[in-house]
Amino acid sequence: MNPIGNLNKIFESRIRLGVMSVLMVNNEVNFNDLKQMLEVTDGNLASHLNTLEENGYIKVYKGFIGRKTNTTYAITTAGEKAFKGHLIALEHMIKFTK
Amino acid sequence: MNPIGNLNKIFESRIRLGVMSVLMVNNEVNFNDLKQMLEVTDGNLASHLNTLEENGYIKVYKGFIGRKTNTTYAITTAGEKAFKGHLIALEHMIKFTK
DNA sequence: AAAAGCACTTTGCAATACAAAGCTAAATTA
DNA sequence: TAATTTAGCTTTGTATTGCAAAGTGCTTTT
């Protein structure tokens, strides 16, 4: 009945939605690429990434390219599951709407 | 490129999303039915309805059933257009994701 | 006359969102 | 080698939002 009952609260934010969407397609994305794709300030992005990590939806890899630091982000199994659930809920809502 | 570039900020809220979704299907819905369908408190619902009205996405009809007041809400043409645009943006994001 | 319902508004607090600035270490440029 | 730039943050501060709870006025039901 309730068309919004199964939406995931974490994914209400457009930026977190965008991060998840990008990470579903590209299995490892670094900070700067995410920043450019989503057109957000770095501080803002960092805090949303933090929220996603705290919820276990993404994981962070701090590595190097040569001797230069490189941080990449990837979706976790839990994150994939949660995001897919959210998309299904959205699709149901859209279907309900038509 | 940016998968979230065309999402409508007004529809980031699950409750406003729900209101629009319900009003796309049912052309006139009263306050109480909305409240029950979306499972929200009345004050919360009222404020979201207010935001939607201020943005010209819904209109309010204050009428009577017999001598009892009855307020119904309906989507406007602009609201329908904006919501459809948002759904298309969501669908693109979902397609991008798969 | 009292209680309850409808459709709000007001109040107040807590949680977000966000930009901007600061920060560290490494890399690049001059 | 000194100065600047880049990556990836954290901190700070402000403004906005979300929400529940309580209050309001009118009406209907009991």
C-alpha cells in the first residue's frame, strides 16, 4: 500500500545515490573521479562516503600508484544488496505511479 | 555523465516522493487518506504538502462533504511534468547502474 | 456537555547538508 | 631547492530540514 515503505533512508541523499550508482558500474573508483562525476565539493563527498562506509555499504582501499597515495572505493556485498533493494522499491513506486 | 544531475531536489524527500506518487494515480486524495497511506504524522505531512504547494506541484481544494470540511489534494500540470522528469532521471540512473 | 476527528499551525529540538578553510604528505613545476 | 599543486581528507560554522508533540478552531458524534 505505502509506496515509499521500502525505500532506504540512506539513499535519500542524491549524492549517496550517485556514489552507489557509480560504484555499481565501476568496481573501483578513486576519490577524485567520484568528485568530478558527481560535481560536488571534496568535503561534502568525503562526508557522504563516510556515511556509506559507516553503514557497511562501501569499503575503502588506501593504496599507492608508484609512491603516490591512491584511495579507491568499492561497493560491498551488503551495499549491493541494499542498493538493489532500494532500486526495486523505486521501480515499484514508479510502476505504482503509472 | 553525472548520474544524479537531473534529479529534482524537491523529490529527495521520501514523503514528498510518496505524495506525488499517490497523486499521480489518484486524482484527488484527502489529507487523512494520504496520512494513512504514507504512515506519517499529520504535522509532518502538512509541512511537506505545503512545500509541494509552494513549488506549484500540487493544488489544494477546500470543500465540504455535507457540512463537514473536506480538503483534497491534486497534482498540477507542472507537478506532473516535474515528477515525470524526476522518474525519467531515476530510470536513467537505474539503467546506468545495470 | 464531553469526546473525538479533521486539517492544520506552532514550537522546539536534533539531524543533515554544505561550503570554506585548514591540513598533511607527496609530486610537480620553476 | 623552494614554491606551488594535488589528493584526500578533517574541522568549523552556518543554514536548512525533518520530525514529533502540542496546541488550535471548527464540526460532528456520543
